[in-house]
Amino acid sequence: MKKLLVVIGVLLLVSVSAAAKPTFYNFSFDGFCDGMSLVLYSPGVGIPKVFVAGVRTGCVADNVGGFKTGITKTIVPFRSPVLNVSIGGSYSYSLIYLIQPKGLGGATSCAWANYYSPDGVGNYLLNSGTCSTTAPDKKATKSSGSIQ
């Protein structure tokens, strides 16, 4: 019985340490006053690292969340995979960002696009462009620590 408990304990420790480490992305949207601090994470062992949480930074401050997706390369920003995040809060429209930060999927540069749905009927391209890596946002780093 003791051996069985030791084996189970070792397996639990190994499985917990095997969980994917979170990846942090911090960037500003070139030509705009805002950016994002995001964390790509897995909430537990056996769950893919596809969840995204964080904040918009700069001239605005909103919580954002979403998923890593492998969308087709036929829509702006013409890259895959991307972080597909939307703004939290009670907006009367949907604002969705598709972002490929530098390093995601081997990307050597950062690109983004945002789409909105003011009428609930369709999604329309609002803006797109490039982004630059920035220092981590302290609020995002602290808040994302609770999801690991």
C-alpha cells in the first residue's frame, strides 16, 4: 500500500510539472496609443495551451480574453496562428482582435487586425497594422498570475 501511494505521489508531481508554462506577450500597436499585455496559458495538465487573458494598455485599459486559433491565412492579418481576443465589459458592439505577436508560431514580427460588429449581422475590418514589443505591464503580470 505504501509503495502504491509513493508511486501515485510521484506520478502526480510529474504530471503537474509537465503542464505547459505560460507565455507572455507585451506589445504596442504601431501608430496608436494602446497595446496589450497577454498571457497564453493552459489551465491544467492535459489541457492545450490555447487560452489567452490580459489587458489593453496605454491610453485605454480593458480586460481582454480569448483563444489561440489557427485561422486561415486568407483574412487580415494574413497569418496563422493568431491570438483571437475580445474586449471585456458591456459594449454595445463586438470588438475582436486577431494578433500574431513576435515569437508566436515562429513569427519574426508582430501583426494585428481588429474587427467589429456594430449591428450583430457581420464582422467588419476596422484597423490593422504592425506592433512592437514592449516591457511587461505590471497589472497584467499580477492579474495573470492567478490563472496559472
